[in-house]
Amino acid sequence: MTEETMSSACTVDAPAETVFGVLADPTTHQAIDGTGWVRESLDGKRLTDVGQVFRMAMYHNNYGGMHYEMANRVEVFEPPHAIAWLPGQGAGGATLDFGGWIWRYDLKSLGDNKTEVTLTYDWSAVPQAIRENIEFPPFGREHLDNSLKHLAGLAQDRVQTRTKPST
């Protein structure tokens, strides 16, 4: 059996609550993305609970420059320890079709201002019919590394903004 998950980890110089806050805000996901496919949040609502659906505009250059939309359902919401979502497509909440891959972030506090973040991309539940049209994983591990680097930058910027003395 082949491995059907890929993970990357890094240490972020920010509290877990701050890192989780960045992840729970879909308006930051374009800046976090390591693939360059994620565009803007289409509803702009913060993530607050399991089952919530949030929509993102996407663009994929590999398919001739295709704009599309993903409807992501929150599968794990455990502030400030873990958050995960299952990407899908469809017009309404009841008619969403999910491809079987999931994005998950696990956060472990290493003290007041450090957090270990592990990003996991899991495609183990992708059905064979989808695998016949899409190669998994559709990107290399470097995209997870890039995402974590971007996440770290955003979280560290939030910490610096809060700790700057006012003039």
C-alpha cells in the first residue's frame, strides 16, 4: 500500500491562539497557500464550528487557466489545537460533493510565544473515480513547507503588531 498522507512541520514564533486565529480566518488563506491556487474568500466569515462551510475562489493554471470555487466543510475545530477542512464543490450545503482529501493543522504550544504546527494533507479517502482524473498528491511536499512558512509570517506579524508601542 502506498502512503496517502503528506505532512510538514515548523515552529512559529507566536502563541497557539494567534496561529489558530490566522487559520480560522479564510480571508488569510490566499496568503497562506503554498500552491498559488487559492484566491479570495467568497463569504469572509471566520470559522467557528465543525460542519461550517466556507467558500474560496480558486485558480489552477495546470488546466488551461481555470477559475473555480471550492466549498470547504470544517471537519475539526478544536481551538487552539487543531483545525481541518474537507474541500468539495456544489451550489448548496446539502448538495456538496467532496473529493475525499482533507487539510489539517495540528498546533502544539511550546510556551507562551512558540507553537509547533504540523500541516497534513490526507488523500486516503479519495475514490478511485477521482484518482483516474487527478494524480495524488497534485503537488510536492514543498507546497506544504511554503504554506507553513507563510502561516508563520502572518502569525508573527500579528504578534509584532500587538506588541508595538503606540506613539
